[in-house]
Amino acid sequence: MIKAIALDDEPLALEILQSLCAEIDYIDLQKTFSKSEEAFKYLKKYPVDLLFLDINMPAISGLDFYKKLPHKTMVIFTTAYSQYAVEGFTLSATDYLLKPISFSRFQQAAEKALQQWKYQNQNLEQQHLFIRADYSLVKILFSDILYIEGLDDYLKIHIQNQKTVVTRMTLKTILQKLPETEFVRVHRSFIVPVSKIERIRNKIIYIDQAEIPISASFETAFFEFLSKKQ
């Protein structure tokens, strides 16, 4: 099921999107927003797979809103103005719908999103490692790791919506097994995936309910790593 939200400053446009999504059994339109700041706050806390996004809004254009998003999200732009189409596609939009939106055209865009979503999830499934814990080999997807905590020669791998895995291994060893473009060491006791960082304040990284310190010895390398991601 594709998790989605919609942002449009016109309530009627949101009602139309709700009715269109209701006809597509693989799209779960979780919320709709008429104010960009409320949608942005929601997305920072609850990332979704797909965003239906109006382009011509009073506070901020949909194009600029999409560029600000902290998480990579599929987007289907909706607008009454066809001149925005080219720029929309330069942002790797899944599709671009011109209002008024017919159901057949919406269905076509939804199918594109489904194929893209399947491809992305297939790739994520292939990205994993096996960890020996509790006398077993445990498969852990890289995309599920919240952060990794080192305790001498043991690790606690904190996993999204799953039990924490404890294994005998060093942080240095596991870092070599992780994608170097996604995981970074921020402290002698912590490794974090960049995609799970919600915010950074006063040298503290916030991920889920955890507060992870950035130590002085890793600070420079960490912020250089982040700058390459922007």
C-alpha cells in the first residue's frame, strides 16, 4: 500500500483528490493539507511514499516546497497551469496532472507511482546484512536501522518497529559492512543513517525517540558528510 498525502490551497481540489484516491485500492491517502507549513511539519515526522502537490499556492510554490523536503518522496504535481510541467519533471516528478483531472489520467499517474514504488522497495529488499544474535543469523534491512550503539565489543542495533538486536561486534567492523553513502559515525559509541535524522540541535542528533551526541572528534567529518548530501 502506497502511503500518500495531498497539499493544495483549494479545499475543493483536495476533495477531488480524496475521491480519486478512494478509487485506487493501492493508494492510502492518509491526510490532506491546505497549508504548506502544516504539511511540512507532518512530513518531517511521518514520511510518506507519495505526495500529491499543487504548484501554484500563495505561501510557497509546490516546486519550492518539494525542494525543501528532508526525505526523498515520490511526487505527482497538480496544477491548472501547463507552463510548470517542464520544471516539474526536472525535479524527477513521477507525473504531472493538469486540472481538471480526469479519472483515466489520474489512474495512469497512479500506475506510474505504483511501478516506481515497487522498484524502490525491491531495491531496498536487496540491501541488507545478516547479524549473528541469539544463536541465529538475523536479516536486517539497511532501511530499517534507526541507529547503532557500541558497547565495548558488543553492538545494539536499534531497528524501526522491531526488537533491538544485540551482537558481538565492533562499530568499526559493522561500519565496513554498511553503505558508506548512507551511514556515518558521529561518536565513539554511535553510527547513524542520514535518512533517519529528524533534526540536529546543539550537537545532538534526534532520531525517533533517541538523542544521539556528536562528539568533537567526529564533528568535522560528520558535517562535511552532511554538506555533500545537500
